[in-house]
Amino acid sequence: MSHARVSESTQAMVPRPDNVLRHRMHTPVVATFRALHTTGCFLMPNPWDIGSAVALHGLGYRALATTSAGAAFTRGLPDAVGAMPCAAVLAHARELATATPLPVNADFQHGYADDLGDLAANVTACVATGVAGLSLEDATGDPAAPLYSLPVALERLRTARAAIDATATGVVLTARCESFLVGDPAPGRTAIDRLVAYADAGADCLFAPGVRDPDVIATIVRAVAPRPVNVLVSAPGPGLTLAHLADLGVRRISVGSALARVAWGAFLRAARDLADTGDFAGLADAAPFAELEALFGGRRG
């Protein structure tokens, strides 16, 4: 599957930065996001569309992040690298970046490119959507070689760093090691070694999705200090509370596709009941119509 840079024909489909986006790119939105990483621990939930972003803003969260899986599922696609074309990913990032005043971090997978020039172009385009941060992972999407070799991964990270720096926006670059998600034989050791190298290469924040052992999390935090660490909590588990993770020194907590899957779970249960039994009881848990109307009241498309 090709992951080439956004072509000229595709570029025409990607909204160009308008005055609102330029304002977001050069105002306290990015500074606010950076400041959140300097002390304490904050929750950064992952909406999957405009409505869920607006709802999370209304609940008082201070930052949001896209979820590649949540976005793909709304389009009937799997969360496979390249399943959503780069143009669609960029349009989705812009949608969420402009849905609320909150900083948004883009789940930018592997940058939708293998070639370094294409990667730089795509990162630049992602910054232009108005996001305050973006995450770049080291997964290749190739089962035979699931992670880029470390030298290649570092070269790609430095390319993304240079592309962001060239925009002079201060957008936060998060480096992800996917060792826990690709069946690495020693995922903890691989994650620690790589995240340390990624921090040295210019990453602002470090992230190893899939790590759940508090001792390993604490080791990662110490290894990359003073750089902040993001932890993904996509299911409940021992020690995976906000208070405990904060005590371990974690700065940022995201939930990935979990909220989207919670919504899908409720939908599928109610729909299956209708199909299997003709019972409408599953509809009893629906959000009240009036509550949703009040939540979105006054908004216009």
C-alpha cells in the first residue's frame, strides 16, 4: 500500500489554513498545550467527531486528541495504517481542531509516508490544520517488519521535528514506540531504549501505547525525564487510575479509541436486541433528546 505525500489533486481537497487556523497556529492554543505538559497530570480524551469533541469540551476537559481508530470506524474502515487516506485524516484533524477552543493533538500514525520528503510535507500539512500537537509512531504497517529500524525511525523523527520547527508554531511533537502493540519479544526494553533515543532526537513528549505495568511506566518516566510521558488507558486495570499514574510522574493520559468503542458497544447491544428479540428495552439507556439539543444548541454547520 502506498503512503505517498498528499498529491496535488488531493491537496485541492484539503482545506487550506484560513484566518481562524492561522490564529490558532500562532496564539496561546499551542502555548496552553505546552504548559499542560510542564506540571501535574492531565486527561486528554479522544473524540471521534465534532459532536463528541463539543461534548468533551462541555465536560471541562482541557485538551483533546484525535483517534485514528475512532475516526476510521465512523467511515466503516479498520484502524490499519493507510486505511484512511492522508487527505481524509487531515480534514478530520481540522474538523476537530476548529470544533472547540481546546488544544487538539493529532494521532498522525506513521505520517502516511515512507519517503522522508513526503513525510515532511504531510507533517507540515498536519500543522496547518490547526492542531496543537501531533504524534508520530514507529510502526511500519508491515507484519514482517512491524517497526522501522531504530536508525530509520530516528531519521523520520528528526524530519518531523524539522518540518514542525520550520512552521515556527511550537506544535508539540510526540514520539510513539509501538513495541507493545506489534508483538515485540521484549516490548518494555525496546520501548525504553527507543523512547530515550527519541527524546534525544527532539521529541517533546514520549508515548508507548499498550504499557500497563506501573513499574515499567515509572521506569519510562525516569528514563526520559524531564520530557513528559503520555500513557494510554483504554480499559480499566489495577494501578491505572489518574491519581496513581500522576504519582508515577505521568504528565498526560489519553484513552485512544475507548470512548468511541463505548459508544459502539451501546449501539451494537441495542441493535442486536432489536434484531434478535424485537425488544426495545435497549433504547432505555439513550441520551435524552433534550439533553443533546441543549448541548448543541446555537451551533450552525
